[in-house]
Amino acid sequence: MEGIVGTKSFTFLTFLTFLTFLTCLTLLIFQTFHHVKNHVQPILAYDLLHSRPMIAHLRGTITRQHPGEVTVDIHGVGYRVLVPLDVWEKVEEGAEQTLWTSTYVREDRFDLFGFLDHAGRALFDQLLLISGIGPKMALELCNVPRGLLAQAVHEEDAGVLTSVKGVGKKTAEKLLLELKNLAERHPEILRSATGETKGMMDPDAVAALEALGYDSPTIMHALKSLPKDLGTTEERVAAALRSL
């Protein structure tokens, strides 16, 4: 009799242990599912929106639309690409061109931004990481020659940045700090592009033209076209005004 009772007690204890194990396993599965539902899915959604672009570059036939926008035709498929004004001016209508692209994805938009080199795209991507800077303002900042941005950082002159549409004094000071950090981490990004002239690097000329009401793209276009032998700010401003 005692053996039978002992066997039954052992069986009951085994059943309780198994039941406890199943309960713990069920709770673990439930908690894991709850964690995945509330944490992993948002992370996946965030990664989809903010991960490195799947379209790294486009090479095709260029059609210039209105300033700041081109279409790249690749085997009959046209890709709409937003570009800085200097890029828009440099690409040739009907020519085959490579644009290094940055893909900007949000719930309500899918935009491509194009640049002529890696540094231009890198600058745009880094600007987007700054709080309060969206793609429109980042593209406006990319209209400013990189050499001029580097000079503003070197001389700690936020005035150059105020010539950019939408950038006030406080924003310019914040941007200057961000650009200084960027220059320390990635000095190659702000390195002057080939063909930037001394006239384009003259912040006093930029400030003078900006004070007269001209916007940054217009100023940069005018200064870029100046003869290289102009030696003073006054000469550059006067020549730029004659071309406007």
C-alpha cells in the first residue's frame, strides 16, 4: 500500500512540475511575442525609412526640367531627380551622365537627390542628420560651394550661411557648429571641388550681394562666372551686379 501511495505521489508531483513548465513556457512565448510586436516591428519600419539607400547612383540620358530638377532616362524608364543648381547647370541636355543619388523615403514621399560626386552626396546625407534640417534646406545648403562652407568653418563666420534661403542668424550659428564637427570627422566632404574660383570663395562679396536682396543660388551663379583676375571684393561685386 505504501508503495502505491508513494508512486501516486511521485506521479502527481511530476504532473505538477510538467504543468508548471508548460505555464512558464506559455508566459515566455507570450512575452516574446509581445516584445516582437511592440519593438521589432517599429524598428523594422524605422530601418526601412532610414537605412542606407538602395539606389546608390543612376547613369542615363539627362533631360533638364526646371532649374533644380532633371530626369535620368535609363532604358526607357525616367527617374525624377532633384539636384543642386550647380549640378543642373553642369549636366548637358541629352548627354549620358552619372548621378550619385541619395534616397529620401517617408510615409508620404519617395524622392531622389542627385550629385556629381561622392562628397556632394555625403554632405547632403550628413546635413539631413542635423535636427531641424530637411531635404529642402539641405539641398539649399548644397548650392553653396563646399570650399566656401569650409572657409566659413575655418573663419567661424556664420554670415555666409545666412545667405541661404530659410536660414536665420540662430540657425546659421547652429549650422556652423554642426559643420565644424563634420569637418573634423570627415574633412574630405568640405574639400573644395575642382573649378571653384576665388570669387566664389569671397564671403564679403557674398554678404554684399545678399544684402542687396539676391538669394544664394543667384549669387553663386554670378560669382562663378566672374573672371579669375578680379583682385578685390569691390571688383567682384561690381562685376557680379553687371551680370545680374
